[in-house]
Amino acid sequence: MAQDSSLAEKLARYCSELRYQDLSARSVAAIRRLVLDSLGCAVGALHAEPLRILAGEARLPAGPGDTASLIGGGGVALESAVLVNGALTRYLDFNDVYWARDVCHPSENIPLALACVEACGGDGRRLIEAIAVGYEAQIRLADSFSFEAMGMHHVSAAGFVAPLVIGKARAMAAGPLAHAVALGAYRHLTLSVLADGRLSMAKTLGYCLPSMEALLTTRLAASGFTGPLDIFEGLWASARLEGAGQGIEGFDLASGASRSERVSLKRYPVQYTLQSPVEAAIALRDRLGGAVREIQELVVGVHGKTARRTADPAKYRPANRETADHSLPCCVAMALLDGRLEHGQFDNGRWADPDVAALMSRIRVEPSAELERRWPRGRPAVLHAALVGGARHTVTVEIPQGDVDRPMDDGQVQQKFHALAAPVLGVARAEEVVQAVMQLEHLSSVASLMSLLRA
């Protein structure tokens, strides 16, 4: 095969050649914000039951091989750090989101990069390079291919992207790195049932479990083990469903590394399409002066796909936190009743309270063709409330706060981090983390950042 004839080889060469000096000041600033946002999500999840189980069962002790730190404290085998820290970052459903042809949460590459760069003794600039590689590869893939249209879940991208992040942390050459991608990707398609209907704890492992497994395949590739280099071409050939991809030639291999600037952050710890309905619900409560029990019927207009995925019968009877934070009627009801939506409400089982269930029964979710025409440039939701006395109110949110087109500034991201981390780390150490991340490119050791995250 001619040099760099496959997409895996071309992408591996791009990633292996990317350097910190290639990144603009805006991209570096974006990566700093994303690291801080992700660490807040992870620290905020340290108390969660699924993470307690995971840390107990998957905590491999540090040994003579690669080791890294757990968020929360403790040195462990690299595999454990990748799995547990990745699950921590994802659990609250509060981390970033990007959507184009497909959806992804590219910050799931951040705990992977942190662990691998720490294990290699790397500094802040190497970390930034590894994170940039993750964002570039995953967003370019989401722009050109849809696992969802193939009938799979978008975390299927992990097998294609995680080896590039691992390889960048290890400073692998392009040739072995291409084989790492091939070995990581050929067996890692994830069924869409991961996020359908009644959700489970498995959601939190969707990306980090194949990332952990990619550590082995990347080591194999570094030692000369080969994989099917036409892996991307095989993916496109397998996806013979309309809309899955625009043709492999649509994969953007242009130079540059600014994709980290294109993602959205979340103001609320819920599924990404629920950000606008929740924001609208809080605005409606304010308009009603808190008189939520006067609502006779609430009709929520959203994109058709949002209606199907977040208002199916299981979402009207959420049996666990994972289903509740993907339920439009539940999240809107909680926001209306409490005037806020925070992770503590989910931790306390607010979604199961009788007043939430009663209000949910008065919420009807309708797909809107008009709103679909404004998607995805705009993430609109419209709430129509009919009150007992006959009054009617309408609230529309076109773009939620945190969206790339209505972004959070540094101060808002730091405020979100403190709200999640200060109760766990204390105010002073949480601020130390903020200051370290804001100087990320000057860190001499990623281990020094991880040491601040001891709970």
C-alpha cells in the first residue's frame, strides 16, 4: 500500500505532527476552559453510587508499569485511571457537547489525556497537544459520519479517537499510530440501546471503557502489531444507511486545530437537547411568580428527534437518575417547581417526588416542524402554558446559555467549577485548581495538577 493511502494513515500523520505551537491563543484558552469544566464534572460525581462500585471493582493498584492518579486521590494502574476518571467526567451528564452530522462529547478525551500524559511524565503543553488531537479527530469524524444513522451510539467513535490521544501522549510516530487506530476501531461499535428508553449506569462507561481497552491495542501497535489500515474505508462501506456519511472524501484533513472552539458547554446537568426547555421552564416560573400549580397544561415544542428520545413512555416514569436526566417532562417539572436544576436535586431523588410526577402528567411534548427547520443553528424550545383561570403564557428559548453561539465566559465556567468542586475539595483548593488550569501551558508536570484533586 502506498504511503498514507488510507484515512487512518493520513489522520495519524496529522495528529503525530500537531504541535502546541500550531494552536492559536484562542484554542489554548478554549482547551483550558474545557479542562476546568471537565474536572468540575468529575469532582462533582465522586460521591455517586456507580462510581463507588467502579472504583472498588476496577481499582488496580499502581505497579511497575504505567501509573496515574485517580481524581479524588490515589495512584493506580493507568487502565484504572482511564476508566474511573472517564466515568467520573461523564456521570453527571454535565460535560460538553458537539453536534453536526453526529453528536459527541469530545471532553471524554480529557481524562484519557490527563492520565496518559501524567503516566508519561508529561507537562502542560503535551497535555494540550493530546487534548487538541482528541477534539480534532472526534469533531472531524462527527462532521462527516453519523454512527447514529448507522444504528449505533455515538460513543462508537472512541475506538477511532482514543488511540490517537493515547499515541499523542506517548509521542508515537505516525506509522504505528495508524495501526493503533486500526486495532482500536475494528471491534468497538456500541449499540444505540445504551441511551434508549430506560437508561442505566452503563451510560457512564460508553466512552471510557473502549478507551481503557485502547491502551492495550496502542501498546501492541507501538511494538509492531498491525491492524486493518482501511478501517475508516470499511466503516463507510459498512454504513449503507442513508445519511450515515457524505462519503469518506468529506472527512476534513485540512491543517489547523481550532475545533476546541466549536463545542458547547452545559448550564444544567441534563441531556444536551434539554438545555433550552429547562432554561425556558425557569423563565416561565419567574413570569408566573412561582405559581406553578396554576398550570393546567404545559405544551413543550421541540425538535422531533428530541421529542422521541426524551419523552417516550419510560421518560414519564423515570426509574433512576440516568433516565431522569434524559427525561424532558421530568427535567422541566423539576425546574418549574424548584426554580433551578442542579445535580443535587438528582442526587436527592427529586425526580421521584409526587409533586414532580403530578406536574409531569400535565406536560405534553410535541414535535415541531418549524423548530426542526431552525436546528442545529439554534437549539429552540417553546413552552405554552395554559393556567387554571384561562390565562396563557408562551416562553421561547432559541439558543441556551453555554451553547457555542451563546457561550459561557471564563467567569461563568469558573463559577460552575466552584459549584461542583468546592463542596468536595474546599473553596481554597478548588481555587488552586482554577489557577493551575488557567496556567496549564506553563505546568511542568501534569502530576502537580492531579495532586490538587485529592478529596
